[in-house]
Amino acid sequence: MKRYLPLIVLVALSALFPLAVGVDDRRGWLMDFMGYFLVNFAMIALMGFGAIGVFTALKKGLNIDCACMGTSLKVPLSTVAIVEDLGMVILAALLLIS
């Protein structure tokens, strides 16, 4: 359990990110506090490290359940998680550019 603690913390922080950034046209508290640049930069870093972690786990052949569906559904970790993470990185980068 201690071995996976950093990954658990990373997943928990990424789950809180939409609340901080905001939903629809309402801005979240983090967006008001830090501004667009820092939020998008943090999203790139967080999702980028997540993608690296998923890639490493898949490369090692670890049998880990994906945390994207919570603990109620046992969904195996797959390349879909990498695509999701990299998609978030691309979207945050596009927001930084625009």
C-alpha cells in the first residue's frame, strides 16, 4: 500500500481538479485565485505525470485496476487511460496557447 501512495494522492488530486477549475460557464475557486496560466500549467503537469505513470505500469505489465471508475467497478488499466491523460494535456496546452 505504501508503494502506491503517491499514485493514490495523484489520482485524488486529479479528481478534485474539475471542482477547482469550474463547471460549464461558472469559474471555480482555483481559477479565480490562480488564473488561467497556472491552472492550465498545473493540469499539464498533473496529467502528464499521470500518463507517464500509466505508461510505466503498462510497460511493466502490472495488473492494476484503473481508478477512473472508482472502487465499485473493477476496470483494468489500459491504453485508454493514457489517451485520456494525453488528451487533457493537449487541451490544457491549447488553452495556454489561445
